[in-house]
Amino acid sequence: MNTQDRNIRPLIRQLDEAAINRIAAGEVVERPASAVKELVENAIDAGARRVRIDIADGGKTLIRVSDDGCGMTPEDLPLALSRHATSKIDGSDLLNIHSFGFRGEALPSLGAVGRLTVQSRAQGAEGAEITVAGGVAGAVKPCALNAGTVVSLRDLFYATPARLKFLRSDRAEVMAISDTVKRLAMAEPSVGFTLRDVSGGQERVTFRVDPETGDLFDALRGRLGRIMGQEFIENALPIDADREEVRLTGYAALPTYSRGSAVAQFLFVNGRPVRDKMLIGALRGAYQDFLSRDRHPAVALFVDCDPHRVDVNVHPAKSEVRFREPGVVRGLIVSGLRHALAEAGHRASTTVAGATLGAMRPEPSGPRVYQMDRPSMGARQSSYAAQAPGFADFNGGYSGRVVEPAPLSREVPDQVRDGGADHGPAHGPNDGEVPGQARDGVLLPLGAARGQVHENYIIAQTEDGVVIVDQHAAHERLVYEKLKRQMAEKGVPAQGLLIPEVVDLSPDDAARLLARAEDLERMGLRIEPFGAGAIAVRETPAILGEVNAEALVRDILDELSDTGDSGLLQERIEAILSRMACHGSVRSGRVMRAEEMNALLREMEATPHSGQCNHGRPTYVELKLADIERLFGRT
């Protein structure tokens, strides 16, 4: 810019209504899924019991949302297309929000970038419609409509062609719309939803759920089963916890039912689907002790609190929230989930058994043998007799022959061949012990040990099946939980630094870190202020050994800045405990006596989280007798 240009004063202009709406549309309507979200939320706020969504070409050429809500009168329609006109709030309290929408921007924004038609009929009024294209509204006209509202959006972004270039393929947009509808369906189990793809003149229902009945958990359980799958429900734990008038409800899956990505994590605040970094960080912290970093939990969690304690007006899309007391919410999620997982005890997900059965099921090698093709009873009896160690010949005389077992080709382990100096060979349970029950009749979920194979797997017989236990993984979890209990009871031992390490920080970072000084000290890290913008590290956790105090402090600070809380120090300590548990547990290849195996099973039953090892893998597999019989075609 030259000197002459600098002397020219720029003029301040008032943008016209069409330009204002197009700018607002860029914030509210990012893609077709955003438009579907806004229109469906309006339908729910109108008290609809059923909502139908029709889309064509990924929502680019048509989005039509029909509902049976309260509807609007002909006089309401022009006002509904005005910016910041809403029936949700009166403007006196922007925090006391009990509806999805409240900004009054959706309809005018959609009308500014597409061809929008709104048809509506309120009870006791005539049906009417209004059309707006590129921000220019037409006149209100009568229309034939039974009840409710139908909003049709055609040619999205035709008024802003540049936005069309940023849209993805039709398939990707359909998937985004489907995800949006499913999240809203989870938030409102009492509302029925139907999503139809009408591209090319063909109607195809891609998603449908009917209104659920029953109380909070029954309705939510039914809705989640239809959206996330019955497998999730079978392996999920109900969550119901509260702290300081903040309530957490929903369902959280067992650690052994984990996913390779975060696609099965659904979080809601006061019924609103959100994607919040703090909530995701709390969820990760709750499962950090049970899952490796490449696995993600599956959850559907609902946080409910007074609307004044959460700000949903952070972003026009309303997908982000800000809590007044984020520490309370984070602590509630972590403690609520960990308590539920602890109460699950040794339980592992049913998918483990399903995967085991799938791996064991042989490939079909020939035509199926039906009942009519099976040998007759007489032929089977002769066959069974012939397989006995000593069997009668066809003349009725005893042959006296005894079939000798073939020698094992695999060499017998040294421990067994030598008689087992320290650990004798494995035997079955004690005489008179009932599989699955103790001597006093108490049910034993993991049954009684029957043997050990490959010096690593314990075979136990339960009341109605078989349990296969990985002895090393199981004992590793038991030792780890014991070490954690000892650490919680006695605290984290700290080692003082001969010369305190001074870490220079910005004043804000130092204040943020010192605000958590008490929490860090309980974990063995003691810090003190050291002038303006600096801290002194006096002690570090002894279990970490020699540690770079400055790097540790900066890592904790980065996590505080990112998620509002830090579990890094605890993660490092628990990682050390996990390694100690691994080295101190029963090793693979060790032969165990029957009493040792049964003692391990009993301790697993009494120890929380024993169903998975420290990395989230299952410690045992349970196969029901009916499943085993199916493998052999005995159904």
C-alpha cells in the first residue's frame, strides 16, 4: 500500500440483510448435515412425536423435514424467517435455555443460501406456506396440510457457489446426515425418526426408529440397542451418578468391548449432542487404566445440570459448551465410570466368546448331513461299541483287546518329567467339589479348575460351560490392582531433589500449575512458587526413578491447557506399576497345582477389573455348553 492509499479513509457501511444472512449461514450451515440438524432440532422443540427426513443427492438438491408438532399460523411464517426471531427464549436470560434452538438464525440462514419453503398448520388455523430464495422472501399463500410443519430446502448453497466446492461426495454427506440424525435420536428416545434417501426418484429408508416407551433407562436402553446394536447393550453398564447437583446417566461398555476409533462415543449435555474436548478427556481418563492408547471406549453418556452452570452459546452451531465448574463435571465422569467398572468385577464382554467360537468353527468341507442321512440307531450303537478300549465282537464274545493310546509326539515339559520340584503337575479339583459351586453351595462364576494346557491356560468347568483363563494376564491384573490399593492407602512415596530444579514459565502457566499443587503433591510431585513466572520442583515420585523434572512439568502443563485437567503424572506412575505387575506375576510356562489354579480363579472373582489385563485384552474366555455343542453339531 503506497502513501496515497494510506491517506484514504475507508468507509464504514451497513451490510444489507442478504449479505448478513449469508455470513451467518457460513457459521450455522457448514454442510447438509448442519441444515438437517437445525431443522430436526426445530421439529423436536415444536413437540413433534415423529420426524421424517427426506434427502436427495447427499442433501445437496433436497432436504425435507416433516413433523407433527404444534405448527405455525400464517402470521408466524414471515416472522420465523426473520433473523433472531424465536419462540424459545424471551431474551431476558441467555443462560436459562431448555430447548435445542434459541438463536433464531437457522431458517433465515438457510433461506439465504438455498431455496427454502416452509409449510405449516397450527391447531385451529389454516395451512399456509412461504418461500424464500437467496434471501428474498415471497408472499404467504394457503396450502393443504393436516398438521405440523414441512420445511423443504432445495439447491443448498446455490446462492454461494464457492461453498459447493467444499462439499464432499454424496456418500460422505449421507453418512454425516445419518450420524447427525442418530445422535438426535439418542437424545430423544420418545420421538420417532425416519431418514429416507429419495435420490433418482427412488425412496429408500436408511434409518428408522419408533418412539420408545418406559422410564428413562428402559427407553434409552431400547433406543441405544437399535442405534448402537444389541451387542453394545449386552456389554454395557448402566451409569447413574451425581455430584454437587450434576447428574451423569447413560451406558458405558466394558473395556474388552472397545473400538479402534472414537466412532462409538456419544456425549450429551442437558440433552444436547456435543463434541467437547474436556468431556472426551474425562472419558479417556476414566478408561486409561484399562485400555491401550490405540483402543477407544464405547459410551453414550448424558450430563444434566442447571442451565445456568453451562454455556451453550459458545458457537453458533451449539456443538461446544463451557461449564462453570469443569472440575466437578470431569471428576463426576471419571469417578462414575470407574465405580461402575469396579462393580462389574471380573466380567468380560460377550464378544470375546463370540470371536473364540468363530475362530474354532471349521470351514464347511462337504454337504451338510441332515437328520435323515444320519446312521440308524443300531449302526451308531455298534460304532460306539467298536470305539471302546475293550469291545465285544459281532459274535458276542469279548475280544480282550485293549487299545493303547498313541504316544505324544510333543516332548513332555521338564517340570512334569522331573516330578515338579517346586510345582507339581496339575490335577483336577478336590474330590466332591461341584463345578461352578463351592462346598457350601455358593455359586462360583469362574468354576473349578480341571487342568492346565500349554503351561499357560487354565481350563475350568462352570455350572453351564467352560472357562479358559490366561494365567499370566489374569495374575498380572491381580498384582496390578493390589499395587494400586497399596499406593492409595500409603500414598505415593516422594524423593527430594538435592538441588531443587527451577522451571521458568509464563505467569499464567505458573499460576495454572500452582493451582493444582495439592493434587500433584498427592502424586509425589511437590512444587513451590519461585518468583514471578517460575516454579521450583522440590520432590518427584520415587517410583519414577531419575526423571527430567522440567520436561515432566511442561508435559503436565500442556495437558492442563488442552483438556483443563491432567492425569499425566498418574498415568506414568500407573505405567510403572503395570510393568512391576507384569514382572511379578505368574509367568507363562509355569505348571500350576490345582489349589493354585483354584485360588487364582477365586481371587479373580473377588477383584474388580480382573476380566481384562492392563492393556484391555480379556483375561479369560467363557464358552457356554450350548455353544460348544453347536460346534459339534449336537443341537
